[in-house]
Amino acid sequence: MNWDDARVFLAVCRESTLRGAARVLCVDQATVGRRITALEKSLSAKLFLRTSEGYALTAVGEAALQAVEKMEHSALELERRIQGLDDRLTGLVRVSTTDSLAIDFLIPAIARLHQRHPDVRVQLDASTQILSLSKREADIAVRNTRPDNPDLIARRLARWPVGLFASQGYVDLHGIPEPGSAFEGHDLVVYQPYLQGNKDMTLVSEPITRGRIVSSLSSGLLVRRSIAAGIGLGEIPVYMGERDGLVRLWPERTRPEPYGVWLVTHADLRHTARVRVMIDEIVSAFSGADG
């Protein structure tokens, strides 16, 4: 099995459908189907069962997957090492982060990078999905969690306390909640993943049992914008709340865990020139913002 066939095989394994694999590989669905059929014929083995729910690996396919994943690891390692020796200030750098950090820090960093190195192109992915640096889905990640992969290099950019905020319009209309009231009589906006994973959810250690959740949002930026729009009270990093001109409530209270920001890249890429200059601009963007 050559590497081109291995890539098609892996894509079908991971997506379970020809359509999904075609999307990942940027080819048409018929091409993926033909490649899988030809691969099975060349190996004289059935790799997939075609089911109503998609493509499922056979026992032979499971064995093949282990071998192909080793091929992938070696191919990606070779690619990273070659790129790690690249001293040209040209080409693509892929950066993954959240929407809030993208708007406040990454886009200004990219603007400065473009002024200094116009031949370096940046692909910025801003979402709650964490892309894999080991699998070359991104070259740099700016995340709020530190990875535990020993092949990744992490540098802390910021560590902000998380506080309770409202817009001035909300405070004028509804007043400030009393500590210990569990937000009785108040409207709340919350980060949806926290709501899903925490049955006893609190905001700055205050139970929300008597408050009314009027909006749950899928990203930190949407929480910030909802608070600013006066929809309700919400919990966000103090640095961002102050940056947005919001009113901080109960300033003596913070969430037990601060909001950390980490810059992460793969060890093999840290000396690549275009990656290095992007890292420098990101670090500069966060200078002075570390709480």
C-alpha cells in the first residue's frame, strides 16, 4: 500500500462515508469509491463492510488501520522535520484559536506580520474544535488549556481571573443581584458547554438556581456580545470584560479557576522561519495582557 492509497483508506476510516472522505481529501466521491475498490482488489481482501450507517472496518481492515497509522505517523514526522529546517519567510502558517482570541489578539498579530513579511500567508481557524498539531491540522494553536503531549511545546501567554459582568443598561434596568440570592430575579447568559457539563452550575461560585437563563451560547465571544447587548449577567475573563467596557459586579469574587491562554506548537516546527515570526507576533500581541 502506497501513501496515497493509505490517505484515502484513513479518510474513509475516520469519516465512515465516501462523501465525508471526499470532503477531507478535496476530491469527488466517485474517486474515493474507485480508490477503495482498487485497493481492496490489489490486497485481495475486504477492508470495509458497506452498511446503512456507512463504511465499517472488517477484521482485516482493523489490522490494516494499525499499520497505516504507523505510516501516517512517519510521513507526518518527516514532513515536520523538513519544514522545521525551512528558513524562508514565505508560505502558509495555519493557526487555530477561539473567536474571542482571534478578534482581540490574533487578527492584530496577523496584520503586523503582513506588514513585515507580506509573503507569509496565514490560515486562521477560529472555533471551539481543537485541531491536532501532531497530525498537521494546524502549525500553531492558541488555546485555553495546556496540552499534555510531550511532542508539543506550550508557552503561557496570559492568566486572567474570571469575573461577573453586565452592561450598564442592564444594571440601570435591573440593578445588581444580592450575593447569596442565587441570582433571584435576574437574567443570565451562560457558555453552553459549561451548562451541559455541570448540573450544579455557578457563576463566580454563586449558584444560578433562582436566576433565569435567557441565552446559552456556543462560544466565548457570543457570551461577551450577549452581555454587552444587555441580555443578562454573565461570567467572562476580567481582562475581556474591562476591554469591552462592561460593569464588573461583585469585584471581590472570581471563578475558582482562572482563564489561561497557551501558545502551542510542535517541537519539529519551532524553528521554521514563517512559524517563528508568527509566534513572535502572537507573543507581542499578548504582551501586557497577562493578568
